[in-house]
Amino acid sequence: MSVENVEKALAFLDAYNRRDFDAAAADFDPEIDWVLPEMQGFDSCHGPDQIRQFWEGLDETFEELRLDPKETVDGGDRVAVRLCYYSRGKGSGAVLEEELYHQVATFRDGRIVRMEYFATWDEAREAARAAQ
């Protein structure tokens, strides 16, 4: 099952990058928790509808926003993905390309029940491996 979880975590990113929000949320549990790091914790949310609103808000700020996976850690029920963010601001055109946060998707019965973001890759890897 864990290889399938890695594939689903990467499929989420692919769909998100295409702005296919329905496909991105296809494996979300109805009670999914979206947990951002403390410095951005005010944007954390619950459930697919709130998450879509968050994504739509990002699209109002950025002309382009892409999350490029660089590496994964298969922790069974948790999958960590090392991310490089690429964004270009609307209006300003300012470009950012760097590792900001890294995601850990937690699965239960093939559904993503929690998507948590960590400020460092070491923290994300550790969180994924803690499930083993």
C-alpha cells in the first residue's frame, strides 16, 4: 500500500500544479486537516472546501505557483515530499524559487487524512519515518 501512497502524494502535486483542484482533492478524506507551519498557521484549514478556498486565495496572489517534488520518503502511512516552490507574483512579477516547506501526507484506508507542511526537510523526513 505504501508505494500506492507515494504515487497518490505525487499525483496530488501534479494535479495541483495543473490547477485541477478536483483531481488534486480526489484522494482527500472529507475530514482532512491541512496544517501549515506555525509561521503560517493562520492559513491551516479543515476539509476539502476550505482547502480549495485557500488554493483560490493563493491564485489571487500569484500569477504562477508550482510545487516541484524533489525527493520522497515512504513511511508507509505517511509520505514526505521534498518541495521546491516556484512562484511569480501578480503585478510585481517577483519570482521566488526555493525550498520553503515540505509536505507530509498521512493516509488512512487509501485516503489523505492530513497534509502537514514542515519548514525543513529534516523535520518532514522525521515525521514520515515516525509512522514506521
